[in-house]
Amino acid sequence: MAMAMATLLTSSLTPLKHSPLSNLSKPRRPISTPTKSRRPISSQSNGSDSADPPDRIISAVCYFYPFFDGIQYGKYVLTQFPPLQSLLRPLFPAIGVFKSFPFNGFLVFLTLYFVVVRNPNFSKYVRFNTMQAIVLDVLLIFPDLLERSFNPRDGFGLDLVMSLDSTVFLFLLVCLVYGSGSCLAGQLPRLPIVAEAAERQVL
């Protein structure tokens, strides 16, 4: 009897180191939560190596929007370089229609953003390129504000405005050629300044 009680006491005391209270003194491992990895936007669609032809066409057309909206910045360049004016002459009717109504630019902006960018039925390729064109057009606010607040008629100020307008126009022209050309070729163009902002909106 005494032997059995001693055995019972010792058996009830020794497992204390394995009791749940003993786990309180052990350092706990931090709980890691899985994070979603962003999938980079690519030109692949439907398992192919490049974008589908409809996606290419839609994406290429979107880059005409900021160019049409900022065509007024090319008044000095087109005057000094008539061959460039002749090269862009086929676009003049479309530009005239775009500029015929003051709110056309804003309506196109709303259409592209809510109908294309926010529409999951379009591929990420189309939405990314559309968003790049939208961000590029939004950036035109800055030279417009500068030109409205600082409008010299001669001297160094006029030369500065001419240089600014010409730089903006040439940048829009390069973005149009690079963006539309890459889309038609099935590649993914990444425009400087606007690519990261567009990618955050799409992802």
C-alpha cells in the first residue's frame, strides 16, 4: 500500500515538466502569415507567347489618347519641321474630331478608366497599357498649369516656353511610337515615369 502510494506520488510529480504550464516558459515561434506575391504583367495571353491580336490593337489605339490631347504642344515643332507635319497629316481629321468638343478628353478618360481599366473582362495586358496612356495624359496637367501661369510674349521667357512645349510634344510622340509599336508587335511597353503608377492601379 505504502509502496503503491509512493509510486503514485512520484508518477504525478515527475511529469510536471511536460505539463501545459511548462510551455509558457518556452519561446514561441512567430506566426508567419502568407503574403500574396504580385504577378508581373506580361504580354502573354491564353497560354501563347504574346498578346492576342485584339488585345494588341486595343492597347495600341489607347496611346493615341494622350497624343491627341497634347497635340497643341507641337505648334512650334510642327512649324519649324514641315516634314514632321506632313508625316502626321493623316491624323489631323481624327485630332479635329477629338478637339471639336471641349469635354471629349474628359469623356475619353472616364470611358477608358471605368470601361477598360476597371473591367476584369479585359486582360491585364490591355488594362496596363490603357492605364499607362491615362497616367501620361494626367501628367499633361503640369505643363498646362505652367503655361497658363507663365505666358511670356517675347524674350527668354518665350524661348523657355517654346523649349518646354517642344519637349512635351516630342515625349508624347516618342511614347506614341514606342507604345503603339510595341503593342502591335505583341510586346509589353513600359513608359518612363508612368509605368510603375499604372502597374499599381492594375495589380
